[in-house]
Amino acid sequence: MAWRVRPNGQASVARGHTKQAKQGASGAVEAPTRTPVSPAPSQALKKASAAKARPRAQRAPAGVAPDALIARFWGVRGSYATPRVGGGHVGGDTTCMELRYGRQTVVIDAGSGAIALGEELMRRANSQPDQPCEITLLLTHAHHDHLCGLPFFAPLYDPRFHIHLFGPDLAGMRFDDIVAGYMRAPYFPVDFRALPSRRTLTSLGDGDQILLPAEGAPRLITAATRIPGDALLVDALLSQLHPVDGSMVYRFTAGGARLIFATDVEVRGQNPEADHRLIAFARSADILIHDAQYSEQDYGGAAPKRGYGHSTPAMAVRVAREAGVGRLVLFHHEPHYDDQAVMELERQARADFPETITAREGLELRLDCLDGMRRRLV
Ligand SMILES: [Zn+2]
């Protein structure tokens, strides 16, 4: 497996656990590994180059199995948005990630990063008016940094869009009440239930699975459901590693490729059973996106952040190692840390787990899954 970082900040990940970073003609390689650079172009490299020639937002033609799972970060901070910190490499918006697989678009969390993503989704809808405007929006939990972009998410205000929202019931509240309660007077002038878009809200429980077919709406499935080979499958794990009610961790599986989104988790050994569940859930994933908010100093220093529900990079590395994942992406950065501080945490993590990279706004990861898709087509 290799990371490729293009000049515009996009990165590509080829599957296969080759442990080598391979340099392409199109741009510099970000070096998550200390292994030598191989001059031989990989299959994935060829696919990535071909993909580069296509407009990024172009949807796959109907009936063609997608060849990649593409993740893009629109907000990577935790706790609150931070326009004040130095630099501009990491970005200051709170959590939001977009996942594209063929004709499906999935949004994970609606932090302030969702505002720019919403604008992009409107541009795509306007440029491809013949395509259905269907989005799946998964929420991990309801803390402010994961919801503050929702009232400003442009597709909510457009009648062309059908938005399928999924997330956990929390603190004795149903998921639909949690979301609707966030956009109502006196907190916000527009009522969620009166928006012009079409919205479907579904509560998710621990162990639930969502099937996203090649085309059409996502749906909850049971163990008996036959899963088409060109579908994107989402598994939900309600982790109890975040106060007070936990947070949902998501696993995305497509064509044999596997990506884990595990934010707002504190893996400190205090709750070994919960730690173990997370590690088992992430087993053998190609990519693990994991909370890594605090430096060791802040986590255990004079004003310790222990118990806040967030990990250090060392904790994220522990999960990555024990789960045997291919790559680790550090995420949910502390808003006080400038670019230099965040990248220092990445440097430290790489000493113990070389296949580590830091999430930053605009970073795009491409997870090749064509071969697995061919194997699994039913
Ligand atoms: Zn958070």
C-alpha cells in the first residue's frame, strides 16, 4: 500500500500492504514510511493517474462498479472551530468528512467543515442537473463540534435534495429529536422540520448495518440481507469511550476495502472492554481515522485532559497496531495547536507507526478497491 500526495494536496492510497511509498510523475510523495522509494509504477498508481485526468466530482456511470473509495476532509478540528491559530496547512474547521463511492456521497459529521462541503455539493448539483441529489449524512454524536455546520449546510435548503440522516439516540432522546432540536427557535430562526429539502431520519443502534446500493437510497439491513458486490456497506459501533453517552464509530466496506472513522474516542485502558471492542471493530482495516487530539503533555500535565474523551497520538497508534491496520490518520486536532504543533504529533506517531498521516482540510485519500470488487461481485 502507498500514499500519494498530489501537488494540490490530494493523497492516494493503494491497497496491498506493500509498505512502500512509490513516487509518481504527478507530484511529491509524502513519506509515511522509512522504506525506500520504489521506481516501479504500481497498478494503483496507474489507476490513480487515470483518475486524476477526470473531473473530481464526476460520478461513475450507471452499471459500472466503482474502482475506489474516496475520502475528503472538510473539517479536522475538535471542540470548536479555530480561525486564530497559526498557519493554514491543517485548517480550522471542525469535523466533517466526505466519502464518495461511485454515485453515492456520504457525509460523516456536520461540524463547521460541512458548510464548505454543502457549497460544493450545490455546485455539483448545478453542474450535473440530470443526477439525483441524494446524500447520506452520518452523525457520530451530537456534541457541538459535530453539528455546528448543519444549520448552514446548503443542501438542506434546496428542494432537489433528499438527505438521509443516520445517527444514535443519545441521553434519552431520539435521533430525529436531537437533530430537529438543534435547528429551532430560539437557537436558530429556521425550523428543521420546515426545510424545503426532503429528509429521512433513522436512529442507529450498536451493530446496525446500512447498505448503500450502487444507486438509490441507503437502508438498514439484517444479517440475512444479500449484499450486492457493488454496494457500500456501513457498520455502526456505539463506542462508550466518550463522555457521557458515547459516540458512533463507522466502518465502511466496499469491494474488499475497509475504512474506519473513529473520532471522539479515548483509548486509555480505563475501560478495557470498550477499548477491545474498538480494536476488534477496526481489525485489518486499510485506513483507520482516529481521534488524536492531545499531546502527552496536555493529556497528563498540569491541567490534565484525561477523561475528556479524546486520545493522544500514542493511543491512536496502539489501536492501529493492535488492530493491524494498514494506515493511521490522526484526526480531531486540538484547536489550540498551530500547524507546527499538529505536525509534531504526526512526527512522533510515525516513530512508532510509520504509516501515519495527519488529516487536514482538503486532504483526499483514494482507496483502490477495483480488484476486490471484481472478486466480490454477485
Ligand atoms: Zn468532537
